Amino acid sequence: MARLFLKGKRGTVAIQVALILPILIIIVLGAFEVWKILYVKQTLNDAVYQGVRFLAMRPNYPNIRGEVEALVRRSASLNSFVGEEALSTAPLLFEVLIDNGDGRCFGGDPYDPFKPAHVSITVIYRWTLGKGLSGWAFPENSFLGFMKLPNLKLVVSAGGPVLCERQVPVLEGMVMGSP
């Protein structure tokens, strides 16, 4: 009887599938999670870029910090994974930091072509792993619903020089080759 059991090949494919399928599912879900994180990070990168661009174009705009923060939040809220968390005022989920180093370029500081202000915008977003899957894969009343997945902190920062008065030196009356 034992010889027949060891020689029989029936059911081996089912056993192989039962052993390999959970690993494949974890790989696919992990790849999907990595894609979502990269997508959110790219969205935050674009939102920060829009904020830095706004600062570079209008450094003396009234309430510049509030306008830039609102612009960054609106740009980030277009991503369905970030969504309403970017529009909420809860700093634990979505935080926008605007730093201008030496305090220049906010409030009509004089133009200095040799020392432009360096402004950086940092967005800190706390991403919960499995966020897109948690609603249908692990509902609250299921046996896996007790698992609390850790938060991942996505930090995106960008910056650049900002000329305070946007005065661009223009050379007038010079033609190449003239004395």
C-alpha cells in the first residue's frame, strides 16, 4: 500500500499549486503596493514642483505661504490614493513645510542678484501599507481585520533659488560685433 502511495503521481499538481499560489499572490500584491507608493510619490513630487514654481514666479504675492500650501494640497488631492487626506488640515496625515532659510523673499525684501533666496517645500505624507487593499481584502470584521499595518513616511522635497523682485537684468542697445 505504501509503495502505491509513493509511486502515484495523482494530486501532485494540486499540491504544487497549493504551495506556490500564496507566494505568487504575495508577489503580485507587493508589486501593486510598490506601484502605488511610486505613483503617490510622483504625485507629491509634481505638487511640490508646482509650489516651488509658484514661489519662483510670485515671491511677493500676499499670503504666499497659504497660497503655496493650498496649491500643493490641491495638486496632491488629484491622486485618488491621496485624495481627501491632502485637503484635510490634519498634520499627521499630510503636512506641507515651506522654508526659506534666511527669511528672505517673503514680504518685499530687496532684490539681490548675487544672493537669491533658496526656498524649499517639503511634503510629508504618511502612507498606510495595504491602503488600497484594506477595504476589500481585510475588512474590519474578518479574522485578519485586527492586523494594523505600519505607516510609511513619504517625504518629498524640492527647492530652488527665488529672486525677490523678479528683476531680470536686461542689456539694452548692445549688438554683437559693435564697438
